Amino acid sequence: MMFHLTYVAASVSILAVCGSCSVGPPIAIDQSSGGFVIRDSEFNIVKELKDPQQITFLRNAMHRAKRVGDTRTKLKRSTYKIDGERRWLLDLESGEFGVLSMVVRDVYQLETQDLKMLKGLLQTKPEPTADDNQ
């Protein structure tokens, strides 16, 4: 009987620890495009990720993210949309993201290093000005 209670207590402890480990959501590419399309707040295409390394980076970054709450209190604005199998809303300033939905959904936070790399990936080159040609 004592062995059984010890086993149950150990199992509950392991589940409690594992349950508190946050792992970001799986993110799947759009099969028709073969990658991800990233749009700005005006729905203009900023970047199309079709390179396998870029796709792997984005998937891994989102998977490493920690759950920080839900859409009742987090992700109040989005600066980008990531279109894959689903549409994800992303606030590039805070690093918060979540799937677009009419119901309350989990919100995740990108790790600092992943957020920096994503910002670099999304940087667009400024349009040349008249001063640049002189």
C-alpha cells in the first residue's frame, strides 16, 4: 500500500512540474504556398518565408515561446499577421502572439533573442530618397 501511495505522489509531482512547463504552439505552413506570408497591419505583404531555414527558425521560435496569458488581457494590438495554416497575430514590439479567433485563446511571448532575430528578418529596406542619389 505504501509503494502505491509513493508512486501516485511521485506521478502527481511530475505532472505538476511538466504542466507548468510552457511550450509554444505548433505552427504549420500553408500547403498551397509552401511557406508563410507575413503581412503588416494594413495587410500588405512584408515578407514571404519559403526558405527552409527561415521556416524552421519561425517554427522553432514560436515553439520556444512561453504562454503568458490569453486574449482577455494580452495581445491588445497586432503589428503583423503571419499566415500559414492559420492566421497568427503578432505584436512585434512586445513579442506577444496568438492565433486569430473569435473566442478567447492563449497568448504566447517570444524569447528575447528570437524576437530580435525576427525583427531583423522582417526589416525592410527603406525606399531611396532624392538625397541618396546625390
